[in-house]
Amino acid sequence: MSDRDDSEDGKLLFVTPSIKIPFSEFAFSFARSAGPGGQNVNKVNSKAVLRWHVTQSPSLSPEVRARFISQNRHRITTDGEFVMSSQRYRDQPRNIADCREKLQALLRAAAVRPVRRKPTKPSAGSRRRRLTNKRLRSTTKQLRGRVKDEG
């Protein structure tokens, strides 16, 4: 059985080959959602709110966890709990799946190690052009001054 089969059975959230999170780490609560739905909106709790203890999760490496927390600090409580909601659809199961998909996308973004910038210097030609443009601009501005009387 492959990793993808596990995620389809509802046991694991497959993010990358090295990151798989068991659904048991997630807690869902439900509320009434806004938006379309007519009278049903007032009766059914279709909005899904996902809660996940990022800081206590053994499924993430420290490196990925640190990146995920820094990229999503506005969604993490002081207790280290990640909170996300979905009310895009009119029924609970689709909103639960939407929350998982959103989390999966955020984790994939955090799993990518950022490329270190290699410091470079401007080329001689670009320095020359910059200084030439500065001189031209300077003379243009000097010509805007008051005209001196020669008399």
C-alpha cells in the first residue's frame, strides 16, 4: 500500500514524501457559516474550524516547523495552536476537505528550503550608465535655476 492510499483512506495528510501527518492530530469544530444557503444557513453548522498543535506535532522536522510558524504566525495562538477555517461550501465534509487542502498547501510552501542569495556587484557598464544619468539629471536641474543678469 502506498503513501497516497493512506491519505485517501483518511488516515494521513500526505504533504511530501517525508511529511505525513495523521488526521488524529487535527481537531475540528463547527459553526454556522455566513453566505448563501437560504434558511439552511441558520440551522446547519457547516463552517469547519481546524485546530492543530504545531509546536507539539512530531510529524514535522524542527526546520520545517520553524519556517511554517514564521510564515503563518498570524494563524497561530500563543499556545502554539494553528487555527484555520473554511466556509466555502454548504456542507461540512467539503469544508473539512478544504481545510486540509489549504493546510497541505501551506505545509508544502514551508517544506521548500529558501534559496540563499549570492551577493553580486553591479557591472562596470551599469555603474557607468548610472553615473552618466546622474550627471545629465544634475545639469537639467541646474538649468532650471534663476537666470543671472550680466550687467
